[in-house]
Amino acid sequence: MTANNVHTRKAKGNKYERDIAEMYRNKLFPLAQRMPTSGAMLLHKGDILKGEIDEWIDECKCQETVKLWEWWKQAVEQCSEAQKPALHIKRSHSESLTVMRTEDYFELRERLKELEG
């Protein structure tokens, strides 16, 4: 792999992290931003810094080759016991997807149903 390919791949990943942070800003957390050191802060892991406490830790991957279980393991390892992983994935010319635990999905659906009722 050439240095130019690595740079392009890194730039695409950084842009995807900014896109996810923008979605958070527009919908949930007005101060959200891409983590400048990509999860290297001691007290905050993950790719998105939301500016307030949130139980979800975000891992963002923008790559052509999917390594789902490897990425999922990384997302889970960044969480404390009280946090939940969210893995956002994208490849060129495809929509963005978010992967979460099935139990977390049903917990969210249950919360929404209670709020709607």
C-alpha cells in the first residue's frame, strides 16, 4: 500500500467521523465533535466526543473491506461496564449503517414504545 493510499484512507475515515459528529450535533448533542486523538484520551474512548455524558461509545469505520467482528471487538473494548458500543460503518457509494447489540436495540424500542404510549 502506498503512502498516498494510506493518506486517502485516513482522510475518508476522518471525514466519516466528522459526518457522524455532525449527525449528533443536529439531532442529540449540540457540542459533539470528532475526537481529535481518535479515542486516545484516558477518560474518553471512542471516535466521537459529545460534550456531555452519554451511555453510548461510538466507533466509526469507513473502509471498503468489512472486518465486522474485529471492529465490534474494538468498540466493545472501549466501553466501561455502564456504557454501550455503537459501531458506525460505511464504504464508498453506500449508506452508513450502525451496529449495536440486539438487546440494546430492543431496549431502545421498548423505551420508545413507552414514550409513545
